[in-house]
Amino acid sequence: MTGADTDRPNVLWLVQEDVSPRYGCYGDDVARTPNIDAFASEARRYENAFCPAPVCAPSRASMMTGLHPPSLGAQHMRTDTHDVAGLPDSYDAVPPHYVTAFTERLRQAGYYCALDSKTDYQFGEPFTMWDRHADGADWRDDRRDPDQPFFAMLTNGATHESGMWDPDEFEPHGRAVSDPETDPAAVDVPPYLPDTEPTRRALARHYDNLAHSDAWVGEVLDRLAADGLAEDTVVVLTSDHGEGLPRCKRWPYDSGTRIPLVVRWPGRTDGEVCHDLVSHVDLAPTMLSLAGVDPPRYLEGAPFLGPDATTREYVFATRDRYDESYDMVRSVRDDRFRYVRHYYPERPYVQHVPYRNRHPAMRELLRLDAEGGLDPVQSRWLAPTRPAEELYDLRADPHETENLADDPRYADVLDRFRDALDDWRERTGDRERAAESEAEMRDRIYPDGEQPTTAAPQFVPNAPGNRGTETTDGGTFEGAMTVSLYCPTQGASIAYAVEPVDSENSTNDAHWRIYDGPIRLEADDELSLRAKAVRYGYAASDVASATFRVSDY
């Protein structure tokens, strides 16, 4: 069977957690990634792909919306903080009222959209984003027509940061083993981390987990091929952000923001390598463009693939409150240099993050710092203060250890990046949003301290004799008619279910369809309509129900 015509391809996302480009196809000799490498031989491998935030929830918010985290109010990691004294109570970020996930627009265009497990967007879990969201969900579930195009997003957590922990001490969120199969002596330890046995064993565990995730990639691709869908499906393999090592995850350097991105588009890609800059904010407009859906003008990304593809000069990244500790860092990168601006230069880089402190490499950093055993590169990250600005030449210094911000030979480069960051902050509104504290933001979006609730939809019968007034319970009407749905909450997305009145599922398991125009009823139709609405960041509305009957005319 096939899934879509060539103008409306299926799309499958395979998303790993906490992964930098440590695949064989990216030149890593230690990696055991045969499935990914074979996939890359038929795909386009992007050498310069980046996330807009080096931690999962803000980054995933951007992946789904095409906006940077501060533009969504989703820059803090994470918003469920009620168990930490002194931080604002838990809240869901409330994006601007006109923002919806790109999957909702795909659904309106006729795509079936499925999500396997993980959400983590920070603005709640709007039910309108997906036709199906469940463990194990994929393209096989509930499609009304086998030729209906689909978008499916599957996540694998084997490579999560916690998979590098010593499992004898801490229970990992991901997959961890006591004795790694990868030889710890074979791994390459970056210069900003101590080259000790615990660090090497942690990295060896990460390579084992990459191999485990590679097997998962192979299984999913085999399943796609067995269903006869491989030739009709664009497959995107990426990660939510960089790997979970100290000074990588949570930090807007290449080590925390550079991600793998491999895209197979049958008939359009053939193992080539692309050096263009790409950001996660470009994913949403790219997917819409491939589906023939005009991307909304408010997006901060642009298509990087397909007929509307463009190139970008810079990618941007942010760091704000991550876990228990507040910070504010902004960063911009081009194809050679990275500029980093610290808004708290009087504070140390390393702040209180208990979760990160479980990592063996972090524990080694802290131990050796106390003993005076770190070299100058390693000790710099544990210094009591930090520079206001950093500038790195990534061609000469890929690990970003030699700060050139005070070097007069790079004064023009520094000024260019200062201007680029200032311009981006102005264009995106980051200057104003970042000036608002998290507590002030929560008070603004949660009036009286409570999460707003989306108003319940109302039904408007468009029938002879009706003057366009709404109804809450339906009725009987003469002549062909339509029913419009209305929700007074600004920016709310509405979904509905249509069932015969005698359906056993009339109050339970109906499929929620995205509302995109009046619902038509013909002579002798007798239908029960259910409707529900949600504005992103708000609580979903109650379900409204009404029964409409059209008499014979």
C-alpha cells in the first residue's frame, strides 16, 4: 500500500534524546551505528544543524511551533516546578494566541498525525495536535484511508543523559549498564572534562546506548518498508539537543546545541552532505512546505528542504532557568564563529543542578576542583565568575576553549555578532520577554494564580428559519443545513466528533477532528455532535454535546 501521492509525502520523525553527532556517518570511529549509517547513505546529512535551546522541553516547544522558546514563554526548564521552594508554582507556558503546532495545520490539510509517547512542550498537551497520542502510536493506527498521508513522531530515550550514570548508584531515566561493552580506553574525552576512568566509563555507556538506539532506528525503518511506505515517506532523524555531558547539555555552545540531522527523501536525496546552517525552528516550516501547506508568517524559521528552501546566515540559542537555578545566556553562531553573551557575568558557570551532579563526569569535575587537580581549561568552567562575552573560532577551536572576545584582531567580528544578536532579540521580542521575571510572567498568564480554562464551544445551526443564534442542545430543522462551531476564547483550537445518535461510542471514544469549517447535514440526517476546544497553555474546555435532526424535505 502507499501512503500519499508524491506531492504530499508522508513524514516520519525519529527523535533521539541528548545526542550530538556521534554516528559513524559523521566520522566517529567508536560509534556502532550501522542502521543509521546505511540510512544516511540514502539521505542528506546536515553538518551544521542546531537546536535553539540545549535542553529538552524548550527545544521541543520550538520543534513543534517554529518559534524560539522565549517567543512562546517556554524558555525556562521546566515549568513544573511546584516542588522547589522559592520558584514560581507550576504553570503551562501560554504562547501568543495565534500560535499552534504545525501538526494541527497538517491535520487541517488532511494528514493523519500520530505521536509515540513523549510530549514535553511546556505549553501543556493540546489534544488538537494529534489524531493519536499513545505509547507505540505510529502510522498504522486509525487512519481513515490507507492512502491518507501521515506525520508520525517517534522518540527513543535510550540515549538520555541519565544513561551515563552509574546505575549502581542512581536509577536512570534512560538506559544504563554497569559494565559498558564499548572500551572506555577508546573514547575521546573533550578537553574541558577530566580524563579519568569514571568519565571514560560514562562516555562508553553513552556509545552503548547509541548502539541500542541505532537498533531501534533499524526496527522502525524495517517496519516502514514492510508496510510498503518507504518510497513515499520523508524520514527525519535528529535529537532534541546535544549530549548529556557537563558543559554540553544546558549550555549554548556547539557541544550543547549541535545535533545530528539526517533526512531521507526518496528520489531527492542520495547520500549527500549539506553544510548549510539549520535550526530546529526550521523544522515546522519545512514540514508544512513539503506537505504543500503555506507556513504562517509569524514563524521564526524557514524551510531548509524542498521547493521553498532558503539558507540562513545565523542560528541562535538561549539559556534561562534550567532546573533549580536561574541564568540568562544568549548565543549566535554562523558557519565559523560562535558568540556568547552572559547576562549574569558575576556568577559562576556551574550553578546548583542536582540532577546534573549525578553525572560521573560532573562528580569528577567537582572532586578534582576541590583537590586542585583541574587544568586551566577544565577549571575555567568552575571559576567564580565568567566573562560578559565569549567569541570562538570554531574552525581553529572546535571545543570552544580559547575566548577571542578581548583579542583586538577580532574586534570587527565581535561587533558583527553583537549587532546580529541585538537585531534578533529585537525582531523576536526577546528583549521585552526576557526582561520579565518568571514570577511576573506566571502572574500575567495565570490571573489570580489559576490556569485559565478554554470556554466550551457553541453550536450555530445554519438552517432555514434560524437567525444564526447559537444553541447548546441542537434541535430539529427543515432543509439541508450546516452547523458552525464557535469558541469565544481567543486563539482556541476547536475539535469535534460526529456520530449517529444510536452509536455506542456517542459519549466516549469518537475521533476528534480539527474543525475547519461548517459541518454539513443532509435530509434525514440525525447526528450527535460533540465539540471541545483548547487554547495552548490553557486547560481544555468541557465537552459540549448537541443532537441535530434534519427532517425530510
